[in-house]
Amino acid sequence: MLARSIAFLYRFLMEQWFDVTKRIEASALAAAQQAGLDTEVFTADVRPADPRFGDMQVNGALPYAKRHKTNPREIAQKLVAALESDEAVAAVAEISIAGPGFINFRFKPEFFLNWLKAFSSEEAFRKSASRLYANERVVVDYGSPNTAKQMHVGHIRSIVIGEAICRLLEYCGAEVTRDNHIGDWGTPYGKLFYAYNRHLDEKALKDDPLGELERLYKLGSNLAAEDETVLEECRQELVQLQAGEAESMALWKRVNELSIQGLKEVYDQLDVTYDHYLGESFYRDRVEAVYQELKDCGLSEESKGALVVFHPEHKRYAEQPFIIRKSDGASNYATTDLATMLYRHEHFRATRIIIVTDDRQKDHFEQLDLTTSKWFEKTGRNRPIFDHVMFGKINGDDGKPIKSRSGDPIRLKALINEAVDRAYTIVKKKNPNFPEDELRNIAQTVGVSSIKYADLSTNRTSDYVFSWEKLLAFDGNTASYQLYAATRIQSIFRKVDPSDLENLELKATVFETNEEIALARKIIEFVGAIQVTIETLRPHMLSTYLYELSGVFSTFISADKVIVDDPGKKARRLILCQRTLLALKAGLSLLGIKTLERM
RNA sequence: GCACUGUUAGCUCAAUUGGAUAGAGCACCUGACUACGAAUCAGGAGGUUGGGGGUUCGAUUCCCUCACAGUGUACCA
């Protein structure tokens, strides 16, 4: 009871400091006003500082002085004078000026301890973040494979990055719809059906539906390339499908069901669940409306027999058309994407639409965005914010897109299985006495996490080089390193006497060692790390933070023993352990990674 | 041709979008388990940020130019 009211008190006192960056920014702006600076121009520019100089820094004096052609150091001095008269700030931090006019804040150890006392639960951590995107309805379109084909390594990025973005948005209060815009309609079906009707291996279809469908498609494709008459029969198959001929539709439906079932097996392993699989076929009856509306708006025009949209104000898209109907009268990618934008606006009432694909589609989505904004504006619709979250390629050692030894792309399913197998070998070797079930479970988590983390730890816009070694590495900036740190913490909680965990906040004495302070400081940076990640939609920002947190924790745990005689010291170190675990678990789960009790 | 990316330690990657002495891991070299888990930690060495110019208090980041690589550029998705 007492402990609870104490916690409440701390929470009340520290509320304004949850987001340290924002709090300092507010003070800096107030100080600027007090110091008589032009607040229209002044921006605080608050960021974490190099620990050698302080905990946070305000850099705003420099650009301000530049603009006003005055001495930055003088500006900084005025700001500091005003900041020091702000009691709330002066009470928690030492303020100093360095170099040309950097203002450094070094927090007192009491401040760190109070912060950690105040924010002691997952819910408390989530609190500030959950306001960022409240009232937003976001449709995230990611994964998006073609049906009747196996997913290969190339698909991993969209799935993993997209899922992390979904989780981050949800954490920040948004209502998220996960939509898998599968490629389930179009020309490949003619060739697939041709082969299916003549060369189907029933047993193979039962054992490995996607593998067999893929084999049939390739077979059809090869046969059609060799023989004109086969090609013609493929076309006929397609015509029948597009005409909605019953037998053809039944087969299409069956292929689709098998495909989605096969895809879901992989998604299950990756812990990804979609709300919808609204593929291209879903929009096939909605494209007429798009043609009509764009014509009525005067946006589209006929060019070389096709219906296209030009954007005269754009240096490139004034000449390079956005083709919305091919000269043979058929729809294409652009058409269904426009129909999709409309549907997401009308049906999901999306305030924001995020599409996660590789960067080769950059032009397409720029044109889509331009076209949609004009179209929606002319028809009086609110335009959702649109983000094309793009990513680079996965290359082999030779700098070319990765292929397996046989020359085919590496299958995603095989990749996951191999990762889990390799993890099993290691886990078994480290822990020969763990029960078999647990070993399997740990291997599954470690293997899958390693794959995901490999993608989430690098900047999504760059290409990266694939290697089994790197993907399944268990040291350095990897999932395993962080999972290990988490298990170390939990191991301590298994060792500690339960009575030691009571009323930690009351018993804890103030931090003393460098390692304690460094860890406390790092935990508090969690808030900022989440914000930077969500603003830039770059999950590697969070990965980097979590890796650093794990590293600082490892340093702490090696230097400072937790279970010691001194009850105050023990309590404060247990608080550090608890909050580290909290931040690690929360952060990793946002990346789609589960933590383990032991490994 | 034009446009968009990119080029950072031997290798694989960072650098909070213009901030302080460019950081990690791997590999290499030294140390630390009778220890709350060594899947760890402490330390060393390794850099003209592709080349050259420019902008300014300050540049991996912005501008110009050259080189190299990748991608896109009218009916594939």
C-alpha cells in the first residue's frame, strides 16, 4: 500500500520528464523567449549527447547565431542563464557550455533514479508513445507475394519491415489494418492452368502445394516458349478465366486457397498475421470506376492507344506516363493500385496508407501518389497520407541478387528451417541438459529472430549482402546477443531472494558507479529511440538502440554485482535490471522478436 | 541520353538527417571463469568517409564535377 502510493507520487512528480527531449525542448524555448531571442526563428535542436560531455545537448544557439550574424557563444550564455533560473531544470541537471556554443545537460544521479522509480511498467513506457498516432487509421500493405509460387529470400524484407512498422504504429496508438495485397490475377494463370490440366502430380500437390504449383507454372512457361500452339492454348485458358467460365474459376479458387494456405505456414513461423488478403483479383471489378472518375476529372488522356495520366508540373512525369489502361483495353498494376487507394479510403477510412516494397517501384508509387492526390482533391475526398516504405536488394557475394547454388532463388521456408536447425545445434551444445521440447522452442525463437533481426538491423534503403554466416551469427549486433542479455537478467531474478524484490523503490539508494549511471541513462533513451524510429519508419534505429542497451547492460553486469549485502545497493541494481528487461522486451517485441526465459 | 539510389576500417554494417575526437561486430593481438550464465566482459591495433573543387564556426551529411556500381525510364508487377 505504502509502496503503491510512493510510486504514484514519483509518477506525479516525474510525469513531465517522461519524454526528456520534449521537456528540455520546452525549457529551451521558454529560455529563448526570456533571453529575448526571436522565437519565430529559434529551434532548440535537442538530442542525446556524447556521454563525455553530458546526457542531453541543445544545439540551437549555433544556427540561430549564424542566422543573426552574432556570436553563438553569447547566445548560448544567455540561454544558459535563463535555463538556470528555471528551477525544474536546475534541480535535475548541471548545465554547461562547450565549444562554439553547445549547451550540455548532465543529469544528477537522483534524477535517473526518480525517473526509473516513476516509470516501472510496460504500460508506463507505452504511455507517451501511444499519443503520437492516436486517432490514426493506418492500412499497411506488406508482404504481397504472388500466388502459386513459393516465397524466396527477396520476400523477407517486406514481411519483416512491414510487420515491425505495424507494431510500432500500434504501440504509438494507431489503429492498424494489415493487408496482404497478393498477386492473384493476371497472365501467369494461363500457363499455370495449361500445365495443371495436363501434367498435375496429385501427390506432390498434397505434400507441397506451392512447390507443385510453382513447378507447373514453370513447366507451362517453358512449353509455351517452345511451342506456338501451346502458347495459344495458354491464352485460351486465360480468356476463359477472365470471362469467368465456371470450371476455370473453380480451378483459380482452388489454386488460390492452396497458395494462401502455403503462405500462411511461413507467416505462422514468422509470427505474422494479416487482417486481409485483398489481392489484385479483389479489385478487378472496381477498375471501371477508376477509368470513369479519372476521365471525369480530366486527369487521364488517350496516348498511343492507352489511357494515361501525365503530370505536367513534374520534370519527369510530364513525359513519362502513368499508364492506367493498356492499349489492348486491359487493366494493369497502376489501375488496381488506384482502385486499392480508393477502397482503403472508403472502406477502411484510412488516414494513412503505407506500402512496403522494394525501391525499384519508386517511380510507380510517386506517380500513384501524385495521381491519387489530384484525383481525391478534385472529387472532394480527404487524401490519406501516403508512404512508400522502400528497401534495397539482398545481394550475394558478387553484388548481384542472391541465388542458391542451383541458380534458383533461395526459398524462404528453407531459409527459416536452416536457421532453426543451426540454432538447435548451438543451443543443444550450450545446454545439453535442457529438455528436448524446450530446446526446440528456443531454437525456433533464436533461428527466426536471427533472420528477422538481420533485416531490421540495417538501414532498409541500402542493399545488403546476404551470407548464412552473418544471418545466423550469434554475436555482435544480433538478436541472440540481446536475447542472451535478457536471459541473464531473468537468471538473476531466479537467484534472488523473493523478499529482496519487495518495495524496491523504497529501499533503493542513489546510483554511484559509472556503470549504474550509464545504464540508467540508456534506459531513459528508450522513449526517444521509439520516436525517431516511428518518425523515420526505419526499424534499424530501434535495433541500434536495443543493441546499445544490451551492451551497456552487459558492461554493468560484469562490473557491478547485483546480489550484494547492502540492501540499498541491491535494490537499486535490481531496479536497473527490471527496467532493462522491460525496455528490451518491449523493444524486441516491436521488432517482432520474442524473448526467452533462458537459452 | 535523362532521372533516382549508392560508394565509410581487410570484411559486414552504423552515424538520430549540418554538430564536438566518424562508431560497432567479424577477423587479428593482450587479458578475465573456484564468479548473479564466458552465447560474456576489459583492452589494443585498424580511416585522406570513391577522387577533386565549393558553401561555413563546423560536412560522411548540402552544392558542382569526375569515376565506378545498381535501379528506373509506355503498356510486367
